[in-house]
Amino acid sequence: MIKWIFFDIDDTLFDSKELAYHSRMNAVKAMISAGLPEKDPEKIYQELLKIIKEKGSNYGKHYDDLLEIYGMRSSQLVASAVVAYHNTKMAYLKPFPDVVPTLLELEKKYKLGVITNGRAVKQWDKLIRLGLQHFFEEVIISEEVGVLKPDEKIFRVALGKAGCEPKEAIMVGDKESDIAPARELGIGTICVGDFDSDFTVKNFSEVLEGIEKIGS
Amino acid sequence: MIKWIFFDIDDTLFDSKELAYHSRMNAVKAMISAGLPEKDPEKIYQELLKIIKEKGSNYGKHYDDLLEIYGMRSSQLVASAVVAYHNTKMAYLKPFPDVVPTLLELEKKYKLGVITNGRAVKQWDKLIRLGLQHFFEEVIISEEVGVLKPDEKIFRVALGKAGCEPKEAIMVGDKESDIAPARELGIGTICVGDFDSDFTVKNFSEVLEGIEKIGS
């Protein structure tokens, strides 16, 4: 019998890819409008992506490094980028439209949890801004466990906290790192996206159907 | 003849004191609601103020230190506080109601500038979020000059950038550190608040009258 449903956050509960693209692109456009000499947003965006890839997404000086490429130092341009990024992020940090009604259905029958990679305060920040934090009884974050998905340990920690067997749990995620290790442990798997799993869905609301199929 | 009007930002262009109080108080209340064992917001607020006073307002771990007082570590509570703080800050980061119409009048006759204490990106961030950045032709920030108001140097740097004489400039601020050094240099002074100056106003719109009196 299925007792627990665990969810990934990014690109499962909200559109993290769209958020990242538009936030960064609007940061770039704000810098252009505040006086960056290069005026092609696509070109600057590619330079920004290179910096993010090299320095990681938690590095605090992306925009300073970007300005350096164009021989500039400017607190005004950095602040313009930061404000545009944050305003756009806040507009996109909303659950997929069918997430709240689906979770409302699910929490009548199952206990709900989160298994996510990232910094603890940052992942909690997302859950709270998404308005979803009260749905989840257990939130397992890689920073606190010490390993990232696809390490099986993070799933074992989740099962331990929930006090349930693998066959009593289902993992809902969008990536191989959500699905493969869960399946390896005997946890049911639902993929919101294109990746192979016990049940693959296009819309979040189909998760309801997936759970019933896997549980039967 | 008056050519340049310089403004302080915090508590001159917007209500920084109200912003700080409500943002911090709402952070405290969010922590209580997310499970902090102490339930008296006033008591927790006072502890938070002590930490801010001791560590400075740019220290990144205020809420972690606060939790430690109550024997806790919790990313959820830290994130709850951060989100409540930021949401409240965004609601309060608005110019005083008469700032925009007054600046619109002033920029027809004078050049406008800012002389402010703080970190450069943070002060630009405020100007941009306030929607006031396009009014000012020169923005002089202590971090970039290397000294804080009331050091006269920051005023001399401002006059140099503006290319004007002290008697051609007026400083508008709310604190002794805005007024005293400006007056010492021969710059006209207008105080938005209770401090003694060439012209003291209660509402920002009275700045117009003050400039005419000082200039005549």
C-alpha cells in the first residue's frame, strides 16, 4: 500500500528552466538599458551562461565578471541586473497551475515529502515563496544529508524519516537522478517529463492516476 | 545661483525606519509561526536588534544567530524569516508620496544628485527599486569614495563631479551628518526632519520653497 509520495522541487513543482532563462535575460536587458556598450542580448546572455557554468550558480559576482569582459566596473549596472533578475524571478516562482489542486487531493490519502538537491535555506525559500511548504511533512535537502541525488543515501534517509518501506513510497521527479536511484531501491517512480519511469506524465495532475496504477 | 541639489537616500527619499522595523518584525513573526518556541515577538525582536547592532546590518547570519539563542538550527525558520523580510521590504521600498512630483519640478530648473552612505550596489539597488535612478545625474556613494558622511571629502567629491561651487549647491538630508559638513563647506542645507539647517521641512514638497529661499 502506498503511504508516502516524495517530490522533487525544480521543474517538478515549478518551471525552474523558464524562471532561470527569463530572469537572466531580463538582467542582461537591464544592463544594456543602463549603459552596457554591447547591445546584443543573446551575445551577452551566452557570456553570462559561461560565467555561471564556470563559477557555479551560487557564486555572488556573476554580473561583476560579466562587466569585466566589456572593460567595465559599475555598481549601477550590477544593481540594475540584480533588481531585474529578482523581479522576474518573483514573477515566475509560482507552482505549475495544477500543482496545488493535485497536492490537495493527494494529502487526503497520503503523506507528502520533498527530496531535493541544493542549499537548505535556498530550497526552503523556494517552497515558502511557492506557498507549498505546509503540504510537506518531511523535506529532505542534499546539503543537510551530505550527498546529492542520484546518491541512493538521500532516498534511504527520506524513507527512514518517513518510517516507510520502499514499496510504500513513490518518487515524483523530472530527471534521471530522481528516477533511477529510487527505482533501484524499489520505490515507485513517476516522471513529470520525458524520462523513462514506472509512469510518465505530461501534466502534474496525471500524478494522481500514476499513483493509483503503481499502487494497484 | 543654485545649480545642483544633492539628496540623501535613506529617510530622505523613503521611510527607511518604517521599512526596517516592519521587515524585521515580520521576519520575527514568520519564525514564530514556523515553530520558534519563544512566542513573544517584541522579546525576539529585541534579541534580533542586539545581533544587528553587534554584527552590523550587512552580516549574513542574523537569523542563524537568533535561532542559536533558542537552541535551534533550522533552514526552514531562516528561510521563513528571509522571505517575510524581503516581502515586507518590497512593500515599504516606495518613495515618500511627494518625492516624485517634487523631483519632477526640480529637474526642470536644477541638476540633481545623490550623496549617500552605504555599499554601492545596495544603494543603487534602492534607487532602482524606488524608481528614482533616472532623476540623478551624479550618485556619490561612500563605499566608492572611501569615506562616510559626515566626512567633508564626500561632499567635495560631489562638488568636483558636478563641477560647481559650494554656494551653487544645496544638500537635502535628514541627519546631522548630512547637514553639518555641507554647511561647513558653504553648501546650502535643507533638513527633512527635526535637525537644525538653513531650512527645515516636515514634508518633502516643501523642499521647493526651501531652495527658493536659500537661492534668493
